[in-house]
Amino acid sequence: MDDSLATKLRQTREDRGLSLSELARRSGIGKGTVSELENGLRGARLDTLFALSTALQVPLGTLLPNSADETAAVVSGTSVTATLIGKWASSAGTIETYRTTVSTHRQRSDAHHLGVEETITVISGRVQAGVEGQERELGPGESIRYRGDKPHGFAAVGNDAEAILIMHYPHSVNQKGAHHDQ
């Protein structure tokens, strides 16, 4: 079974009953770009994948390839390069864990779906992260958990930093994109 971004994006969109045009409208990503992604003609940046997963109401990892090839699940944004290292279902929802490198360029992330939270733990270097206007500077071993359903950002302070990013998705958002009443 093909588990490429192209296949997963198209299948998830179809499972949600959305047209290409409607997904483009909801995500703010051009219809031509969505079409090229679904046809495997281009790769996607982290911000694009988050916009699409938010519009589809699924965790980011739903769109990433399941592969033993570590480079298959690497995504990059303005500041963050992230590798999916695991995902689990829990009583609280779905948890995805990413190993990240954070550069000194500020990355602003739009709000994800309602109820999403993020935790970042710094491994090395220093990182400024959190909800816009409430960011905190963190050093090695320090963590912050904040609402991912509000605009938020990341940037390394001084030099690139390494961190673990945990995405907490509530039960209302699952791997297939179905909504459940809570």
C-alpha cells in the first residue's frame, strides 16, 4: 500500500468528503498547490502541512508517510525541522512526538484545531516558544505546554537548538478525521 504524502492527503480529503476547491478554501493553500501535492509533484513545508491537517481536522502525522526510512517523515518550516518519532492513542486523545531542530529564524504557527496543545522540551541550546505574546525562553531540560489552538511561535536563541515537540490532539480529532461527540 502506498503511504506517500500524496496518497494520504488525497485519501484523507476524500474520507472527509471535501472537494479539492473546498480543502484549498479551508486551508488557505492554493488549489493548484493542493493538486500538485496530491499528485506527488511537489513536497510540502511544515506550515503547509499544518494548514492542511487543520482544515481536514486530523493530526499532522495522518498526512506523513509511515516508513522505516527516517527521512520520509521529516518536515521543515521557517524555523523548525521535525522528524516524527512516534504516535500513540491515549485516553486523552492522540499524541505525536517529533524530534526537532529549531533555528534562530522565528516561525509563527497559525492556530491548529480546537483543543490541540503542544509541549516543547529543550534538549540543547535555548528556545523561545509559546502562544504569541506569552512566549518563554527555555534552556536544556526545560519544557512549556501551551495551547496549539492559538497562534504560537518558535525560535532558537543565539544558535540552533534541539528539542522534542509533543502534539496533543483531543478525541474530537483522530487519525481518520472523524469527529466524536465528547
